[in-house]
Amino acid sequence: MLDNIRIVLINTFHPGNIGAAARAMKNMGLSQLYLVEPRIFPDEEADSRAAGAKDLLESAVVVSTLDEAIADCQLVIGTSARNRTFDLPIFDAHDCARKVVGEAEHGKVAIIFGRETMGLHNAELQKCNYHVYIPANPEYPVLNVSAAIQLVCYEIWQAHSKQDFIKRDEPYPLTRDMELFYEHLETALRNTHFIIPQHEGKVMDKLRRYFNRSRPERTELNMLRGILTSIDETTTKLAAASAAEPTTSQDKGSDQ
């Protein structure tokens, strides 16, 4: 179960934080570390801070984009000390851990930590299903990234050890399947002129937020893809029928 839980670090500036993260993870039984464009890695400082968890650094997966890090996950959770405007369901670290451990029985889960200076960008949080925070002094709630990882990993270990988690039997689609759905949805909306190139607005951002928040199950996503395919077929037939209609013109020439 714990092997299905990965910690994802984005653009980590200080290599020591990567080492500290590895140590925090190993303390709590986690082993899957993903690094998205770390500034410096590998590095001696990371090795030193990892102590007895250097094996996690050696097996860490380094990728160039967040999409690569979460493509095969069915649940993605973003961490942030700040309230955002995305209306994502919000968990504290304890309830987040119960959710994570329960879903890790059936699929892969990613918990994303952002940059030391600014955390996650809004576009990165938009790829998440939930937002997790660590309750702290409201006058200064921002934790060092390695400390935040330690606390979240601790709660996961507690939920796992005490078997205190939320069970879920129905499988969810993977993140890459949701991305394919969003591409299909956007194509259908453009073909039906629901999205107008000159006035696109934020239609897809809002729809992405809605579906990430509501989390369709795998069977529900298949149904949605079937609906979009039906729309595609209908618009194609209508376009073909329109193209096949004869063009009528009125002869305005004079009789001779």
C-alpha cells in the first residue's frame, strides 16, 4: 500500500531539502520520491541530509514536467499554506492521510510539494483533486518544505499503522486518462462552437476544475468519452451533409 504513495517535489532549490525529504519519507515507510526539475541533483548536501535514506535518493525518479510525475496516478493532492480560488476540496494533514492510504490500496497517489519560496503555481494546483494544508499558527503558517513533508508522511504512517483510512472500491481513472478526456472535451466544444476562438474565456479551466473536484469514476469517465464520441460523429455527419448540398444560383441573364 505505501509503495503506491509518491512524494513529488517541484523545482527544489536547496539540495539539502531533497535529502531531508528522503529521510522523512524513509522514517515513515515511504519510498517513492519524484523530482520535477530540481535545481541541483544529485548533490553531496542531499546525500548528507538523507543520512540512512540515500537509497531513496538513488532510486528517485527525475522528470522534466509535473505531468510526467503524475500521469499514472489516480489521486493527486497539492500542498499549500495559502487559500486559493479553485474551490478544491480541502483536507488537513490527518484527513488527507486517511484518504491517501485508502486509495493507495487500489492505485497510485501523488502528494505534490512546491518550491521553497513560492510553493505551487496555480496551474499546478489545477491538476490536483484535493488541496492539503497543515494547521499552524495563523500569524506564521508557512513551514519549511522538508518539515511539511515530515508531518504529512507521519500522518500517512499513522493512518496505515492504525488501519484508520477511508476505503474505496470503485477505481478512478489515471491522470493521463483525464488529460485525454480534457483534450477530447475541448475538441468537441470547439467543433460545436461552444468555445469561440475570439472569445474563449476560461471555459476549459473551469471545466477542468469541476471534473478534478468531482472526480468521475472510471466507468463514469468511459460514459463521458462515449458521449463526446457521439457528438463527434453527429457533427461530422452534419458537416458532410452540409457540404453535399447542391448550391443553387439564380440566372440573372437576359433572354435572347
